[in-house]
Amino acid sequence: MPIQEKENNSQNRVEFRAELGVTLIELMLVVIIIGVLATLIFPSFEKQILAARRGDGITHLLRLKIQQEAFRIENMSYAKTEQLGLPTSQYYTFVVSDVSATTYTITAKAIGSQMSDKTCLTIQIDQSLNKTPAHCFF
């Protein structure tokens, strides 16, 4: 601590001033607190990302359903996979199955990092708007 002399009312007084700063212990405590908060927040953040990507997959399924209905208006049956313009996605592959004059099923299968969404790896929708598994459709 530096000592500074200061004159006050004709008297010499010695005044001690502590230097302001951050100690290593205080810095380590801040780093530990940030680390604990990050470990608590990251899993929640990851779930939100998976749910948002699943929402995109559901949007694609519903768009394909609209394309199927438009195709059926002009044709005798619903479109097969090759007849539809399937969307491309980094997180899902899309397939049309069980196609007939009255039925179809559109399936989205998770790929890549979306495979972490264990409860909704495969989501489906059919001509009657039956959604499987139901808990995956918000």
C-alpha cells in the first residue's frame, strides 16, 4: 500500500489508501459461478433447439399434406414419393408411403443432430390428419 502524505490544517497526516483491484480468488469464484450456470442452462437450451427443428419438420409435413390434396384434386389417387417435390432438410428425410386413391402417410425421420430428439425420431401424418406420435405435435 502506498503511503501518501497530505497536509491538513497545518498538520502532517499520513493517509493510507488501499489499491482497488480484483484478487485471484474473486476471479476464480466468478469463473466457477459462470460454469455452474452454464451447466444448468445448456440442457434447456438444447431442448429448445430440438423442439424448434421438430417444428420445422412438422411444417414440412403439413406443406406436403397440402401438396397431396392439390395433387388428388387433379388425379385419381394421391401422389407417390417421386411425384411430389419433397423438401430438403438437414434434420429430416421425408417419405410418402401407403399411397392409394384414398390414403397416404407422410413420414419425417430425424437425421444428423436431430437424432438427439429421442422421443420424436419419426413423425407421421396421414390423409385424415392423424398425427403420430401425438406428443411431438405441439
